[in-house]
Amino acid sequence: MPEKPIQKTTLRRFVQKKLLQYIIPNIFFNTIIAYASFAKLGYTYLFEGQQSIARLTLPMSLFLPFILSLDILKKTILAVEQGALDLTISDDLNKNRFAMQTAIINGVGTFLLVLAVMLIAQVSLPAHYKFNGPIMAYLDGSLAAAYSIIFTYFPIRKLRKHMSKQVEVPVSA
């Protein structure tokens, strides 16, 4: 199926529009899923039990940054190639490799950071410490919102290093 042409816009408006498309469903679904998991118990643990915080948060911390980074980079590169943005991307940049490499680094890096924070919390807190389930669900939704913002803007910031303004060359008669 052919790609729908992207309307001419600025990079800033393009990214803001995509951010809204990412943040609303991520907050909604990640909060609802976590709330449904934790509400039955009323409490949850970091790593213990079937409904642990790690069971929802760690996969989200790996896959959400990966998917968001890859998607925003692919859509931005496509917009540049279609001429919807008045920018050009350096010819020596391997676009697919750049997008995949950035997405992998963002996903794995975020996963390791969140895992480290959770392990430090596990060691620091008393044994069998319980967390309030509904509050953890809202925090999980807030984390998804933060990921949506960070991993929409961060990959574009990295891509901008390889972009330049499109220069129109006057045609001589």
C-alpha cells in the first residue's frame, strides 16, 4: 500500500503532532493494564509474586523506548524524503542503521537503568516490603508518559546532527 503523503510542515510541529499520538495511548494503556493487575491485590512487590512491578515495568522500559525511537526516526526520515520538511539528511548517513542503532541503545539503556534502580530499591528496602498497587499503576502510566516525551524528542535531537536546511538552487536561464 503506498504511503500517504505527509503535509508540508516544520520539524517542530511534526514532532509535536507525533508526540500527542504517542503520549495519549501510552498513558492510557499502561495505566489501565497496571491498575487491572495491581487492583485485585491492593499491594504489590518489586520482584516477587505473579503481579510484581518488575513484570510490567521492565518490558515496558525495554520495548517502549525502542519502538518510539524507531518509529519517530522512520517517520521523520520519510517526511524529509517526501519533502514535507525543509531539511535534508546527510548522504553519508545510513538511515536504517542509524534508526535501528539508536532504538536499540535507547531500549537497552533504559532497561538497564530501570533494572539498576529497582535492584537498588530492592536491596535498600526491608524484606517483603509492599507497594500500594493503585499508586504503582499511576506511576507506571507516568513513566510511560515520560518515555513518550523523552523518546520522541531525544532521537530527533540526535538525527538533527545529520540534518541541514534545504537550499534552493536558483535556475539560470
